[in-house]
Amino acid sequence: MRWLIVFVLASLVFSGLKGWLQKIGLGRLPGDITLRWRGRELFLPFASSLVFSLLAMLVGLLV
């Protein structure tokens, strides 16, 4: 259940920062999905979430 909450929060953050993240290359990784439905764009950052999760884990291990 905790991972589901983390994933939903990460999706909200990625959706809000989508333009900035695409400039640095995130959001265009294989596994990131962008859906268009009824004029809205839904961004599901599966691969980017994994990358950020691994980076957070590494930072946590070093600290």
C-alpha cells in the first residue's frame, strides 16, 4: 500500500514538473506513457519513477 501512495505522489509531481523534466531528459524514457483522452493529457512516468526511486535509495544509503 505504501508503494502505491508513493507512486501516486510521484505521478503528481512528475505531471506538475513535466515541462522542466523533459528538458533534462526525464519523461521520455522507455516506459513513460503519455495518454491523451478527451482533450486531456495524462502522464504516467513508470521508468522515471524507477530512476528517481533508485537515486533516492542511493542517497539514503550514503547518508
